[in-house]
Amino acid sequence: MNGASAMEEDKDDQKSGIGEMKTTSCHVFGDSFSIRIIENIKEDYGLFVWPCSVILAEYVYQQRSRFAATATVVELGAGTSLPGLVAAKLGCDVTLTDEADKVEVLDSMRALCKLNNLNCKILGLTWGVWDKSLFELRPRFILGADVLYDASAFDNLFATVAFMLQSSPGSCFITTYHNRSGHHLIEYLMMKWELKCVRLLDGFSFMPSSKASGLSGNIQLAEIISIREKR
Ligand SMILES: C[S@@+](CC[C@H](N)C(=O)[O-])C[C@H]1O[C@@H](n2cnc3c(N)ncnc32)[C@H](O)[C@@H]1O
């Protein structure tokens, strides 16, 4: 579907029903491991690998000394979940989440864990909805690839992110997003939700050229913490 798939793709396409086109992409991380993703390029937003996800997954891999084994990780709006699956490969305790009523996306996550022999928790978590399960999550890292694309959802997304950051001292939200409206987007959201951006990178600045060549867009990576943690 995108540059991610172009890296090393099994052109294993198969039509499996009206409106469905499945393809399997293989994403390689250094000399360490690869992750296979089954994508459905005609269906839901959450059923294929977006460039932001390829960039965030690579960042997690490159920052692997921080993602020490047993670190708790929650991926929001995970869809095909590449960054979360990388964290799981590194030994983290990973919960993959997406909108609670997206049954097909949540089923696809289960299938991807099985395909890659990884044991992640799968949770329906809709931004801005205060289910009991949200109160039980205490992640060290919150990941979100391409979750900042619909302005009408920003408040719900950041309400959830700010709550999780405040509830889990020392935690950090790492997100990749298309910078369509300049730097103001992040600045505005940080002020509104009492957050602080502690690292802002051009998403292509750390990408191996073999991966970057298949991707496009002005993608940024931000690491965000709370300035108001609950003790
Ligand atoms: C553009 S896709 C990105 C998917 C994946 N992170 C990636 O980069 O490949 C946005 C994801 O956010 C999820 N999403 C959208 N609105 C949501 C909400 N209100 N609560 C939770 N997830 C949501 C979608 O189901 C989808 O998986």
C-alpha cells in the first residue's frame, strides 16, 4: 500500500472477497528480526500500514535500549500495530488498542500477533471513553502512529493520552504524524493539555535510506510528557 510494503514485500496478493485485497508485507529491523503484516488495502484505515507506523516502528527499534524487556507499552489507534509488535519483539509487555467497535481491526491484531508468534494483549479502547480497563493501564510508553489526522478527534485522543501520562509517572507518549498545518498543531495541544514536548524530530532524519525511499510526506516524531503527574 505504501513505502512500508515496498521495502520488502511478498507480493502475495490474493482477492478474498468483494472489496478485499490482501497483501503481506515484511518489515525488517537491522539484523535482528522481521515482522510480517497482512494488510487489506481496500478496507478500513486500521487494516494497512501507514508511513507514520513504519517510522515509529523504526524509532522503537533504534531506541531499543530504552524499551527494555518487561517495559509496559500501550499502542493507541494501533491498526496493523507495527510499532507495538516491534516493542513486543524487544520483550516489552504490550497492549495493542483500537476503537472498541472496530471488530475487524481488533481481530486483525490478534491474527498479526499469531502470525508473528507474539503474545500481546488486545483491547478495544476508544479515545475519550472512560472504561474500567483504561484505569488499569500503567504504561511506561504510549505509542501512536498517525493518530493525529482528524481534528475533531484531537480532544478525545489527548484527553486519553493526558490521563494515561498523569496516571503513570515517568511515562511518555511517542507519536508520529503528518505535519500538515505547521508546528502550531503540537504547540497548541501541549498547552491545552498541560503537556510538554521533550523531543521533536523529522521522521526521516533517522530512517535507513532503504526504508525512507519508499515513504513520502512531512512526518514528524514527537515525545511528549505530562507536566502534571498524579502521585
Ligand atoms: C490512520 S490509521 C493509523 C493506523 C496505524 N497506527 C498505522 O499508522 O498504520 C488511524 C487509526 O486510529 C484508529 N482510531 C480512529 N479513531 C479512533 C478513536 N476514536 N479511538 C480509538 N482509535 C481510533 C483507527 O481505527 C485507525 O486504526
